Amino acid sequence: MRVPAHSPIVAALAEAPLLAELKRRARKTWAAGDYAEIARRELWPLGEHVVARIGVGPGEDVLDVACGTGNAALRAAGAGARVVALDLTPELLDTGRALAATAGLEIDWVEGDAEALPFADESFDVVLSTLGVMFAPRHRVAAAELARVLRPGGRLALCSWAEDGAVTRTLRVAASYLPAPPAFVDPPWLWGSEPHVRELFAGTGTDLGFERGTVELPSFDSADDNIEYHSRRFGPLMAARAAAEADGRWPELRSRLRELHEGLRSAEYLLTLGQRREGLANIPANTAAEVTAAQPGRLESRSPARRPAARSRRAPGRRT
């Protein structure tokens, strides 16, 4: 039988080389600089808040998707959960392992793709992502994967930068100095839009609610100090600076960033909270086809509590 030229499978095959290169560059971007320092200095309270808000408890199977250095994963393990932490960038996982070892926490660290989670259907009681899955290029594919691995009755908590917030404005400016992504790539800041997220999870049997909040940012002596710090440590801004310098446009980019960072004291986020009602059969057929075909081969922070953990490091339902 001839497959229609406009079918999801044909589209996925055509996109595969571009997608593979895109993810290779993403790994390089997030491994650059010192994201671990930025996460610890600026973002650490968010992981604790997400884990507490969704109510992670002892004995639950928890997946932290696009976990970075373990902002949420460490807190979930500290709450007594069995935690799997997945990220595309192995360098970030290495930092997470070291943090977990220091805290006496056991976490299964997995190098993997948010758009092709290497776990069986309905494997986890809780699925989390703190400023992570929002950077997966195809939002509908990622959302379908999050819903797929969540058990009926399971809970979902996704923290993303607000679509109209300070960090998103910085990301938009930075992106304007980089090559345009392929047409199938969704901008990360759309995860900060309630209507967009509702559309992503429509038909997955996941009920959603939303909360907006802010995280306090560290102060700098000046906006220029802020820009210099982040453009030397934060991968996406480092890439934009390198591209702008190559084109002789760094003074222009720095001036635009200065306007955004002058007096900046906090950043807005959107927290998506969900619960899975139904089984995988309720995911729309076109979304399921894309997932199958497109897989290329003010808050205060506290240290997570220690807990004894003598368990298998095999993730629940891991595909082998």
C-alpha cells in the first residue's frame, strides 16, 4: 500500500536527519558553560517547590524528564521516592550523580530523549520536569511521551518559563541572533502558555491545572555584569553571543539584553499540574503515529534529606 506523501510517517522520515543534528547541537549547547552553577545559584528553589506542590511521597516511582543536574530529582529522592532522572546531556548527569552521592541519595541517572522515553507505558506514579522538557523541539511528541509513561491516577508537574516573562524575553532576543530552526520545531516559551499546553495534552486523558509564580534572582552590580555572567555560562546565551560576535553584532545584542536585565530581580514561571485519568488508547492516533515514527534510533531552598536506599537501580518498566 502506498503511504500518502503527507502522512506523519513520511514527514518524520524527512525530518529525521535535521532532528538528529538539532539534538546533537542541543547536547553541545547545554554542556557548554556552567549550567550547574546557574541552576544552583538561581533555579534551585524551583525543584523543591515542584516536588512539594505535586506531593511526592515515599515509595512512589518518579521520573524527572530533562532533569539537568537534578533540581527536582534530588528533592524527590529526598522525599523517599524511587527516582529516575533522564537528560539528553551526559555532562549534566555527571554533575547530578556527584550531588546525589554527596547527599547520600540513590537515583537512576539515564541519558535519554524526552521525545523517545526509554520506558514502558504506565511506568511512573509521578512525572516531573523543571525548566527541561520545554526545550524539546516537538512539543506534541514530548507531551504524548509524558502522558504515555504516566500511570492512570498518576500526577504530572511541569515548570516552564512564562510565555510573557523576563527569561522568555531574553530567550527570544537570543534566538533572533541564531540560525532559524526547522519548521517543525516549536519555540520553548510556548510551554509557558496555558492554551498551548492544554492543546498539547488534549486527548491524553490528563486533567490539567495551572499556577503562576516567580523565583527571585540573584542581584548583580549592573545589567552589564549580569549579561557578562550569563553569556559566559548559560549555553543558549553563549551560542547567541558567539554568533553575534562572529557577525560583529555583539554590541547590538548586549544593548538589547541590557534593556531587559536592568533592574531585573525575579523571573515568572508557569507550573502545569496534571493527573492522568485514562489509558494510552485515548491518545489521538496521529499523535501516537508521530511518536512511533519519529523516534530517531519567592522561594527558599533547603538541602534534600538523606535516606537509606538499598534497591535495584533498574527503572520501573525500563525497555530493554
